Amino acid sequence: MRTPFARRAGLCLATAAAAALATAGTGPASAASGKLQVSLGTPEGGSAMTAPRKVIENPVDDHCYTVREVFPDAPEGSTFLSVHNANTNPIRIYETGACSGAPADTLGVGMSVIGRPLLSFKVEPGPEVPSVPTSFPTGQP
């Protein structure tokens, strides 16, 4: 059996925690985590099976990844031969070099595209997540 003091202290703590959570705002968008796998398509052609591949771990939200950035030694006129999204956020793919203009498509989690002349892509930011206070206000019993 709890004493009246313990009940009041518990009630104050519960009320303070509820108030803190109710007044908590939203924080920054959740960052993507996971991997993106891309392969290089060169002007000479080649097979998706033998094309050079790179894995981008924990890609940066809203950063424009270009062929030249991912494959710095790629010959002029190269494209992404394939893009596979195995990360937590969708990605927008572009047939232009600097993620400019309207995206050619959006790849959801687990989706891939092969054989399309893609020059850039960017990870969509995740939804805003509620911020949780790191400490709770102290209450007087």
C-alpha cells in the first residue's frame, strides 16, 4: 500500500511528464539510414552485371549525388546504369545533372531502376519527429 506522500509524488511526476511531452515541439526531420547501391553506365555500354558498383551508406538527406561525385573517374557521358534504394527514405531520381527540374521518378524503399539515363539523385528528408525533452521539470509534492 502506498502512502499518501508517495501517491502525490507519483502524480506530480506523471503530470510533469505529460506536460513536457504535450509542449514538446517537432524537431528536425529524421535522417535517412541504410544503403543506396548504384552502378555506372558508360558511353561504351556494358552489362548491368559487370558494371562498376558503389554503395552509399547512410546517405545525406537533400544532398544531390551526381555521377561525377560517386564515380570521380567515370568517362565523360557516363550515367547511373542502376540505382537501388535500400535506405529508410524515398529518393528522387533525375535525368539532369544537378538534381534540377522535375524528378524523373521517385524510388520508394526497396525499389530499383535499371537502364534509364540518370545523372543525379537525392534522398527525400524524412518526416519531422517530435522532440522529447532530456529532463523533466521537478514538481513540489
